[in-house]
Amino acid sequence: MQDQLCSAEPTDVQDFLNQHRFSPFQWLIFGLCFVIVLLDGFDTAAIGFIAPSLIAQWGVSRQDLAPVLSAALFGLASGALFAGPLSDRFGRKLVLAVSVLLFGLACTWSAFATDLTELATLRFVTGIGLGAAMPNAVTLMSEYCPERKRSMLTNAMFCGFPLGAACGGFLAAWMIPQWGWRSVLLLGGVAPVLVSIVVVLLLPESVRFLLARGGRQDKVRATLRRIAPSAAQASAFVMTEKAPSTHASGGLGVIVAPPYLVGTLMLWLSYFMGLVIFYSLINWMPLLFKDAGLSPRDATLVAALFPLGGVGAVFSGWLMDRYNANAVTAAGFALTAASIFAIGHSAGGLGLLMGVVFVAGVAMNTAQCSLPSLAASFYPTRGRATGVSWMMGVGRLGGIAGSFLVAELARRQFGFDGIFAVVALAGVAATIALLVKMALEPGRA
């Protein structure tokens, strides 16, 4: 199509993005954000891969290692809660670059830790950087997407997280026998430091953020010219918001303002419940399957099928761009609840159990990976980074709760089917929350 812009009237930046093909410059933004999220997944999972080596080399027990394993979760929550308001005030690029540099330096330093206390402290600092980086990558990516492909592209970028975690397992299995557990942390630290330099040099600031903060027209024009040369013909650029306006100042004020409060609470509840499910099952399924009569090898094999379903988020994003995004994501959580309940009644046959666990993993990971895109499309520019990051930060508390849930249910003498029935209720709660959001705010994302 011909690139034609009216030079007499201001050009809306979202209309500009909608009217032009997805350019190599936007693919560069996608690629950098994907790599950041991939490294986020690698570093988040790294401590689990090196745990057996730590126990063997340092002579510590599993109980002694618990603070190290949980430190990053608390850091992830803290980083997400702080990063959003900072990003809405100082910019996506600055906060993203500092976050990546922080988790890179902290992970590098942790490779030289000499005791558990030092390692736990550094894992907490690493978690702060990890928690701050991901929501800012989601926000920046979503603000450079055409509306017709926003959810699909954002979800595809978010798939870097499970891919990074999976790659970490393969790399750790290869690296630890040759160079020891410290090499895994060193790789997980040096790579983000290098990427942070590339971010500073190549990644642009969000043009929507620049306009929301009264940024210079010349900077917006120069950035959009890298998408299409016709941007040079525009007399000026403006930004319109489909989301309701609010007089609140600051990101936190926006996300709790009356037009957004119910949706904010429902997004928090959904993400919280999704991580309750994820951490309950990822931490405890091998033991539960072993107690149900599977061999240790089969129990580990079946449990490993659960986190493989993240790629379904791309298809979910395609559906979200065409239908009501709340309904699509709610359907994912409803299928999650049904399939997790079915796991509790499938222990009798290995083939059936493998199939049900895989379906549950696809449904759960797809629904959970769709929530950041849903949040990014829900909030206006002035509160978008805060909305996405606070949803993730509050949701991380669900991960902490999920880590303890199954242990408490086992202490209360719940059986195999009872434990999975209770975990399935978290999927029901997430489904209801998204349906409430959709019902009370019709016509919105």
C-alpha cells in the first residue's frame, strides 16, 4: 500500500502503527524484548538446576537450601511492584535497561558466592531485576504493536520465558559436569550485562510514553521514520486513548481509579491464582505421582510435561486479537481447572495421566502467558507499566502461596484426588475473575 499521511492534521501514532506493515525495526524491538524475557526465564530457573550440585559441594541439606530457592520469588515480587511506577514516570527504556543490568550483575556476583547467606541475598537482588524487567518488556512491546496483532505478538514474546527456563535445563546438564555449577550463574549474569548495553544503544523509548509525557515531536518523528519513511510528512503526532480517561496522577493512581479498579483487582486475582497452580504443581507433582504408585523415573517424566505448553500462548494471542480477550483467557483457565481436576482421577494409567498432564500444562501456561497482554491492552499509557507490573508483583505472592499449599493439604490428610481438586479451584477462581471483569466493563479488552 502507498504510505500516505495528511500533512495538515496531526497523525495519531496508533493509527500510524495500524496502517503500516510490521517493519524490521519493530522486529528488532520484538527480538530484544524476547531475548530479555528468555534470559529472565533462564535466570529464574537457574537456581533449581544448580541445587543438587550445591547440596553435594557445600554439604547442606534441602531445608538449608530453602531460603536460597525462595529468595528470588520475594525479589521478583518486589521488583515488579517498584518498576511499574518508575517506568510510567521515567520511561520504559531506562527502567528496562537498568533492570537487565541489575539482574545480570547480581547473577554474575552470585557465581562467586561462598556461603548460603551470601547466595540467598544475591538471589533476592537478582529477583528484583528479573521482576522489574519482564513487565517493562511486555509494556514496551505492546506499545509498538498494531492493534490487529498486539496480543499475538506480545504473547509470542512472552514465550521466551518458558523457553529460557527449558534451555537453562539443557545447558546446565551440559555445563555443570564440565565447569561446575558456578558456570551456569556466570553465563546467566554475563549475557544480560551484554544485552543491557545493546538495549541502551538500539532499543527506542516508547513513542506513546514520549507523547504522554509531553515528549519532543522530533524524537517521535525520528523513531516512527524507522518504521515508515512517510512519518516525515506528518505535521505533528498525537495519541488518543480508547481506555476511559482519569484525572489520577501517577501510575498507581490510574490503576485504582474508578474506571479501572474492578478490572485491576480481577487481573490481580487471576494472575495470583495462576501462579498458585503453577508453583503447586511444578514443585510437588513428582512427589505426588511417586506416592500414587509411579516409579521415580515415570513420576519425573510425567511431571516434566506440565511446563511445556507455553507455546500455546501464540494461538491464544491470535484468538484474543479477533474475539473478546477476556473470554479467550477465561476459557483457558476453565480448561485448566477441568484438566487439573482430571489429573486427580487419572493415576491408574500412565498413558492417560501423561495426556491429561500435558493438556493441563498447555491450558495453564497459555492462560497465564496471556494475562500480561490482557493487562497491557486494558490500561491507558500513563498507567500501563504500573498495571502490568503490579499484576505480576501481586501475582508472585500466589507463587509463594502455591509452594506451601500442597504441603499443607498433605498435612491435613488430603488424598491424591483431593489435592488436585483443591488446586483446580484456583483455576475456577481465575475464570470467574475474568468473567466479572468482562461483564462489568463491556467493550473493553
